[in-house]
Amino acid sequence: MELDRDLCSLQEARNLVTAARKAQEVLKSFSQEQVDRIIDLMREAGEANAARLAMMAVSETGMGNYEDKCFKNYFASRTVYESIKDLKTVGIIREDPQQKLWEIAEPVGVIAGIVPTTNPTSTVIYKAMIALKSRNAIVFSPHPSAVRCTHEAAKVMLQAAVSAGAPEGVIGCILNVSMGATQELMKHPSVAMILATGGSALVKAAYSSGKPALGVGPGNVPAFVERSADLAKAAEYIVMGKTFDNGTICASEQAIVAEECIADELISHLKGQGAHFLDPDEIQKVSKVVMLPSGGVNPKVVGKDPKVIAQMAGIPIPERTRCLVAPLGGVGPQWPLSYEKLTTVLGFYRVPDWHVGCERCFQLLEAGGIGHSLAIHSQNEEIIREFALKKPINRVLVNTPAAMGGVGATTGLAPSFTLGCGTWAGSSVSENVTPRHLLNIKRVAWHLGIPKRSPVQPLNSASPAPLEPTAPPPVDAQLVQDIVSQVLQHIKGITCGR
């Protein structure tokens, strides 16, 4: 029976790609007006179903919370739409009269969309919209623990697209999920690109598929609080970011790094925001519950509120606790909570100054968030500049909740649920992914003229200038006669010697 199920799963993936390929051939001929009409109705459908899909996601996965899942779905629908609605993605999208250059947009082709369990509906809305905006068909592979809600989100997007004139099959979603089906989807000859959001192993598989892939790495985001910061606001934003959807966004804060001189005051503000600081014994208990002995976060705590984690760890916490904070002495296996925790638990570090704080943030990034994001709370632009210039990160989020700032909800970054981490994390993209990343850009270039040749310069600029040509010396007639006589004598000798 299991073999039959796996075969059905593989066949379903193939069928969906075949249908998407046919739809792609139709979609690529659509005008900008047709494309924009499609994504407008998709936006409308996403907003209309945001609450229902949020409820389905929380019910099926047990992760996050209803209100924030609603916000994510609205964000993926309305905010993403507003950011891409005026983007040119059809025909000549740019003309440069000075350089006599045209840029022409072409779709990349069928996209494989890998969907995480932490954002199972909002990711579908977002990826479907940016795919169709760039005239690409897309087939989704859900996480096994979020199949129903992911499939429903894809269905909502497909129905809206088709009602606006898109071809059937332009959005697909695997229902009989298996690892084999996901692999088949990623390696299928008709799939042109993979848009991967998920765990490190899955993203690595996407990059190993032999196809162009846009993937993201983990985000062990440190939040550095410098002495010039507005401490009350910093505490509010850190707790807000960490607790948003119970910590399921990869850009959410994972550890606070605070200068010693303001640490106690910051702690007071954090407690006022509902942060519960753990004692050493409680840290040990929470560590065993949150992190697996083999490394990585325990799936049972992902997206859970602090009450659930406290119950699992057997520790009492105040009724109004919003997150748990663990003071730590270092980074690495000895301090399991120094790694990424997609739940409502934060690490906390004291540092003597910003120089040491900078190094501590680097250690945290090296432990599992290289290339992703860093939050900094400071009014000192010089220090912000130092962090931005010296840290291997692609998003420096200043005085904002990291979870919302990273996805572009509270910052000027492109609204996105796929946050590139650059080559530091083995990713092919270092920015927030938009429809621009799903286009092939053709260029038409006119003749500008033949470059003038530069005069040949001497190899060594210190070499003396070449001498002016001079008249040859007069020929010595007697010398010429002597040479001729010698040659004739030599020839005569050779002849006689025969």
C-alpha cells in the first residue's frame, strides 16, 4: 500500500507539472494588462480568505496564533500586491536612449514552490502572486504537516487567477505529499526554477537538484541594544518581534545582546513587556525541551506560546508571560539556546561595550544565521555603520521589530516571505525575493561607435623615449670586396674537396 501511495504521489507531481507547462505556454503571451488583472483578483481572494486560511493553518499545524496568521495572509495579499502592482514584467520594461539599450522581460518557466509548515498559507499567496506577475506557472509542494491548508490556499489563488482569465493548471499543489514527489517536482525537466522556503536540508536539496534555485538559510538573528537606544522602545519591539506568530518567522529575534551599562534598565523594560527571565535551573530544563540532543529545534515547540513550553519543561511562569528569556554565558553546544529557536524563547547576553557586542553578534550569526539578518537598537549612526560594514549579513534592521522589519512590513525592504542570505549561507540571492528574480531579461543593444585606438605606450613608463631615425653610415667598398673574395675562396675549396 505504501508503495502504491508513493507511486501515486510521483504521478501526481508529474501531472501537475505537465498541466503547469501547458498553462505556461498560454500565460507567456499575456499582456501587462491581463497579468495585472489576474494578480488584482488574486489579491482580492487572498484578503477575502485570509481569516479562514489562518484558522486552517493554526488548526492543522498547531503553530503560531490566529491573529498573526491573519496578518501574514493580509500582508502576502495586500502589501505584496501594492509593492508589485506597477512593476513592468511584460515586453520592453526599460529603455535607455543614451546607451541605446532595451531590456525585455521574459518568464523563466514553471516554478517549483516549496512551502514551510511555519507559514503554510501566506507563503503560497505570496509565491503565487510573484510567479504570475512574472508570467510563470507554479506548482507547490506542501510540508507534510500542513497539506490541507496549503492546498486550500493554492486552490483559492488558482480559482481567482482562472476567473481573471488565467489558464487552468497555472497554479498546482501536491496533495499526496511525499519526499519522492518533492524530489520529482524539483528535478522534473519541465521545471525551470525552484523557489524554496523551508529547513536547511530541504533548501540544500533544492540547490543540489541541478536547477536554478532561490532558497534561504536559517536566521539566528541577534538584537544588539546599544547604550544610546530608546530602551523602552527597544524592549517593546524585541518582544513584539519575537512573539509575532509565536516566533515562526525566520527573521525573528533569537538573542538579545545588551551593553552592560544599560542591561539592568533594559531587563526592567523587557519584564514590563511580558518577558520572563529564567534562572540557571530553569534554563537547563527549557534547553532540554526546546532543543534536540542531536542539534536543532524540537519540532514540538515550534510556534508554541511560552505556557506550552513551560508546561513541557515543568516550570512555573507568570500568567501574562509573552516570552521566555535565558541569560547565557556563551555560544555553542554548551549553550543550546544560543541557536535558532522558532518559538517564544530568547537568549540574553551582557557585553562591556559595543566592540565586544559586535563580536558576540558575529558568534551568534556563525552558529546558524550567517548572511540573514541582524537587529540593532541605537541612535548612534557611527556604530550602526560599523555593524553594517563588518558583519556578514544582508539585512541590518534598525530600531524595528526584526520579524516584521525583515519581511518588509515595518521597513522599506521589499515585502517578501523569501529572504535571501547570499553566498555566506550558500544562497544565490542576498535580498528579499520579488517578481524581478523570476524573470529572464533580454537586452537589445545598438551600435554606439568604434572605440578610438590609444597609441601604444612603452611597457615601462620610465623607459627613455625612442631615438629619432638617423641616416645610415657610408658603405666601405673595400670591405665588401674582401668579404666577397673570402666567400668565393670558401666555395672553391668545397668544390675541389669533392
